[in-house]
Amino acid sequence: MNIFKTILDSYTGYWNYLMYEITHPGWGNYFYYLIVLSLAVWGLELLFPWRTKQAAFRKDFWLDAFYMFFNFFIFSLVAYNAISNVGVELFGKFLGLFGIENRVAVNLETLPIWARFLILFLVSDFIQWSVHVMLHRVDWMWQFHKVHHSVEEMGFAAHLRYHWMENVFYKSALYIPLTMIGFGLNDLFVLHAFNIMIGHLNHSNMNITYGPLKYLLNNPVMHIWHHAKKMPDSHPYGINFGITLSIWDYIFKTAHIPHSGRDIELGFDDIENYPKGFGSQSMEPFKKH
């Protein structure tokens, strides 16, 4: 395996992809999908605000906007795409040592497309829920996740304020099981686009519960408590860990919505001394704690 060639191809390939996305707006264009979705949810926030005194350009609005583009595009260009491609090749070589050439352990091709998508949705969401719990319970992982919880005023773009290492945590945990089930890039793209929409809504300044579906879908009223500065004594590591689905929290008894959380204080202990800029927040988890 030529690692140097894999790295070079990764950089040039992603650069060409990103430039094509930027210069070719249209249906199926992820770059503009993210922009249009963000503007749409922001517009709904302004029309139907839950916290009416919160400014349109809330605290750290532009910092969160930068995080959005960094985590989804710049980080992939700078490092992640090359690292992940090398990792995929090394994983394939590792399996080859045991004579395993086909990574698909469970073939779902015979199932209807709706059944395949449902399995993909449930498996990936549960994996992400599990990783999210670990981010709160494992101290060195929590140091990275604190970046996301440094949000003090909630809005849609807070969804994508997170440390770039979280890309590694989540995608590493997702890659092997989903590949072995036989899901491809197109399957993952459709699911990812849906999850981004739900994530934007979960962090938005809107009073949404989805009625009876609140026991199935995560929502802003539930998720605001996940960002509460003070955790209940019964759940010191956190509550309401749902990514897209809320059902895992109800199953594993980590759901907690004591009352309307519209005006609760957000963050964590000593947040006033936490770094405020992108660079300092990126370096903070690597310091000795």
C-alpha cells in the first residue's frame, strides 16, 4: 500500500469535490443544503422564538457559524479525509491478514429499501447515542465534548459547535459496523442529511415537542436540558443523550424533563473561565486536567 499516494489522492480528491460543490449549486449539493437548511431554521427561530428576549445574533453566533463550516468542510480538507482513507486501507489490510476479503458480514440486499434504511437509521443512531454517553462519562473524552457544552445561549448553529476530535470518535465508531452490514456512501448521505436537519431543530430557539412523537424524536424542549449547567443528582454525568431519536433515553432511563427549560442556565461549572475563541477551545482538551 502506498500511503503517500492515498494521502495525496485524498487531498486532491476532496479539494476537487469541494470546489465542484461550491461552484455547482443544485439539488443534492451538500454545501448549499447546509446553508439553505441553516437559513431556514434560523428564519423559523426569528418568526417563532421560544426565548423572546434572545437576540437574533445571539452570543457566539458567528463563532458557531465558523464551527459549522470548519467541522463539515475545512477539517476534512485539512486532515480528516486523508486520515480516514488511510485508516480504511489499513483496516482492509488487517482483515487480509486473516484471509478476509469481503468486509460485508451481513447482506441486506434482499430486503426492501425502506427496511434497509430503517435498520441503518436505528443502528447508526444507537451507536451515536452510545458514543455520546461515553463523551460524558469518560473524563478525557469529556474534555473534548466540553467545547459543545460551552454554548451559553442556544440556537441552531450551536448544533455544530464541537471539537474536531468528535468527528474521529463518532465516525470511527460508525464505520466498522455499518460497513460490515453492507451500507454504502449513498445510504449514509441520505441519513446524514436527515440527521443534520433534526440536529438543527433540536438546538434551535423554538418550542417544539412533536406531540406524542416526543418519545421517539429528540426535540428542543428535551435537548435544552442536556445542556443544563446543573445536572440532577440522579444523573450526574448527564441526561437526554439522544442524537436524532429520544427513544434510547426512555429505554435506558436517562430521559429527564422536570419542567419547561426555556430559561435554564446552560453550560457547566466554571464555564466563565473556559476559553472563548476557536483556537483556544481547540487546544484546551490537550492540556493537563
